Amino acid sequence: MTPAKKRTAAPKSARAAPKSARAASPKLSHVTSSGRASMVNVGTKTVTERLARTEGRITMSAAAFKAIRGNAIKKGDVLAVARIAGIQAAKRTADLIPLCHPLALTDIQIELTLDAKLPGVRAECTVRTVGQTGVEMEALTAVSIALLTIYDMAKAIDKSMTISGICLLEKRGGKSGVFTAGRGR
């Protein structure tokens, strides 16, 4: 039988913060005080112009890149289909993500750019609305689905394509104001 291991206290940096410090931490907006998931009531929020801009990329083999660039994919025009899929995804975000509000989007722009240096495709999406909640999730969903659509259409040539770098670049509107990636709030 082996002797019981002596328990040692965790270093101060690894210990839980005191309750007073935890109380000062930002709250999750979709979690009640009892820890249950909950839809945020946006009914009392101010109606403002909202904008979110996101990006992502998909890298692929030279053969897949060449086929997309030459519009030689059997399923059709990859970039056109991916753009439409991204737009449709932004409009359906509330159906995909349970606690997102259905929004009347006023503009959805998706730019898909072939980049031989990757090789692959860079995606950027801008979503706008006038409303009581932001459009970050709609823009992130649009970029994600546009890139997944590219994967779907080109997977016969390259199953090892990699989607990465999906992130929020910019957010405007609402109480929290402007966010620009790399610049904080």
C-alpha cells in the first residue's frame, strides 16, 4: 500500500479570487443569478444603428485553389454560392443559436477574396441593422457558413482544407459603443 500523498495548498495565483473580486467581474448577459441560461430582454434597450464586421479564412491545396479560381468545381461557382449561403445564414442566426433574437437586418455584405499566398479564400462580412441588440452573431455566423460552403463545394478535391481565424473585427452601436479588434473597447 502506498502512503497517502500530502496535500499542498495551490500557489496564490492559482487560488480562486475572493468573493469581492469575483463580484466585480463582468456578468454573462445570458445567465441568471441562479446560473440558468436565459434570453436577454432587449425591450428597454435604446434603438440604435448597429454594425458588426467579421473575418475568417479557409486554406487549401493548390489544386483546390486553382479549381475555385478557374470556376472548375462540378457543383458550380463556389464563391457565388458561398456568398449567398453566408447571407442566408446571417438571416437565420436566431434559428441556429438558441438565445439570439430574430433581427430585421438592413444590410449584409460578404466579400470573398481568393488569396494565392494562403492558398485559399479570405472572407469578410459586414452586417447592419437598426435595433435594440447587436449583430455580432449574425456576422460571425455568415462568415462561418460561407467558409463551410466553400469546404463543402471543394472537398472532392481537398478534404484537408482548414477553416481558421474567424473573429469579430469591429462592432458599433448600443450601450457598449465601439469595439475594434486589437484596440479594446
